[in-house]
Amino acid sequence: MQKLSIHGGVPLSGEVRVAGAKNAALPILAASLLTAEPLRLWNVPELNDTRTMVKLLQRMGVSAHVSPGAVELEAANITEPYAPYDLVKTMRASILALGPLVARFGDARVSLPGGCAIGERPVDLHIKGLEAMGASVTIESGNIHATAKKLKGARIFMDTVTVTGTENLMMAACLADGETLLENAAREPEIVDLAQCLIAMGARISGQGTDVIRVQGVAALHGATHAIMPDRIEAGTFLCAAAATRGNVTLTNAPVSSLDPVIDKLREAGAKVHVNGTTLRLEMARRPYAVGIRTSPHPGFPTDMQAQFLAMNTVADGTSVVTETIFENRFMHVQELRRLGARIDIEGNTAIVRGNDKLTGTTVMATDLRASASLVIAGLMAEGETIVDRIYHLDRGYERLEARLGALGARIRRVD
């Protein structure tokens, strides 16, 4: 099993390009199921999750041509509209095949999903939405089985904001008869990126980026070319790592407009952040100030950045309160940070972090994707060597992270 060895204490310095967004690429890859014509995608991040999604599509009969940063998919000859457990168990986003399959073929079977163990993320809203559109949905032997002669447009109110639920139902509605109204829809930038790709394929969608999305169904979608948006969470992780190590880092191809909550908190921590188009430069000349965090759906502070800021707060000047409102199990990295010397108390869904002058390297174990990133940031700050185990979580969402951090001066390497 591979690990990361990190010798901390070096301020990050230099320039790094932000890769394509994992959370935009996965639903857009699934959108290839909506048409028999080729879908050509650029700026696709090279990650375990994107590779798994392509394998899943190939298992169904999708033709895939993969090159560095690009994927061409053609779903003209689907042999089996089924997403099996052996692929689904590693990646929750496999559920995104459900809506496109039932919309185009009238039949879909998707194994109940896996992914990071950060809390309950039920699929009931996906099922209720498809049922409102006329599908018959059953759970059989661990599989969601959905059938419909033809989906019908419907008014769907989601009583909980759900990103994948919004994406799944928006894709399904593209081929439904009539108009679908998605109310209390998620507003994340990745949903806007998916909508832009679908519109390029011939879909009629409006309201993306707001809490009401309107989709007018069409008879068929066609092929298109689309560039995946840059990854706001990867960008935030690099910025947080630069601030935590008191570095000076420039990001190019940055999704500046979707980073406002992160940039605001970094400035509150004492960082100087300069914005020039799609370029961001962060300078941090001092120990960070402790900053309070409360996660919430977009446009609030993203839950996927909570762990990284919590790591930075472990060496901050003062005491911070970090409240997680999205996932109930998203403090599993805390006990590993304590092994490095962090002073953190958990009270329900809140972490109280008392900043230390320093952390001390030791062996820690990653429990999920963003927890992995927090442990890497902690290792970059800690004195001595930190070993981060179970980094397969990290490889699901960060493209060659150790190489790119190494280019910024970090003493980090992958070991077996």
C-alpha cells in the first residue's frame, strides 16, 4: 500500500495550475449516456474517480478514447444499462448513471453507492424525483431498478438540498416529455458546468445556479465539445496549504468566482490574496489567525474545505470554532491530527481548536478524501517526518498532488 512521506517546515513557493474539477467531471461523464453521438471533454482531471467512471461507462458499452486531460465518449451501443457493485462501491457518483439511463433507455439498474464514509447521503430524493416523473423504482438485491416507458415533466421539490440529486434529475429531465421544475435545487458551480454541457448537447435548461431549475424536455440530445471547469476545492486546498506554511503561491486557471468564501476566510486568517483574472496569488508572512468556520450549501462555506481549514487552525494564533452542518461524520480526521499534537475538542457537530505553536510529525491514517488533504497540510507544517497512510483516498480527488506540491518546494514523496 502506498503512503506519503512528508518532511515539514518548508514554506510553499511557486506557481501551480489548477486541474479540472472532479465534482464537475463525474456528472458530465455520465451525461454521455444521454446521446448516441460523441461527447468530447477537455480539462478532465486524471483521478481514480474519473478513471472509475470511464470504466463504468465502458462496462455498459460506451466507447471511450482517453488521452491526457481529454476523454471522448460515444454511447451509441449500450449493451447493458447496469452499474455493478464492484465499480460502484468505490465511488458514490456512480448513482449519476441512473437518471440518464432511465431517461434514454427506459431501464436502469444501479447498485446502491459507496464512496467516502463521511455520513449518510441517502438516495431517496433521486428515487422520489424519478417516481414523480413517472418511473417505477424498486430496490432489488442491493440494486436500484428504475423503469419507464417515457419520463414525464414534473414539479419536484427536494426537501433537502442535494447536489447529486439535482444533477441526476436535471439530466433525466432533458429527455422527458414536457417541462420539469426542480425546486430547492443545489446551486453549486459544478451544477452550472453540467448545465452548460447539456445545453451544448441541445438541452433546454434555465435557472442553473439558482434554487429553481427549469428543464424543457427535448426528443434527443446530440454530441458536443466541453471543457471541464477548474476545481475550486483543489484550488482552495493549495491556497490553504500555502497559508498554513506561510508561503507565497500563485494559482493559474483558478475558478476565482467560486472561491469567495474560501478567499474571505484566508484573508481573515491574515493572508494577502491578489486576484488578476483567473490568476490568484497568496502571500502569508505570519502565523495564521484562528478563523471560525460554519459549513453550508453553496454559496456558503464548502464542506469539502472544512478539514483543510481545521488543519490550518491547529497552528493558528487563538482558538477557533469549526461547525459542520452537512455531514455528521466529517470530523474523523480530528483524532489523526491529535496524533500530530493538535488540541481539538469535539462537541456534537462542532470542533473547538486551540492553536499550537507547532505540530510534530508521526504516522497518520487517511479516512476519506478531504481528510487526506488535511493530513497532508498538517504534515507540511509539522516538524520532522509525517507518514500519511491509505492515500488511495487522496488519489480519488487530487491529481499527482505530491508532484505538484514538490514543485512548490514541499519535501514530499510517495513510498510503498
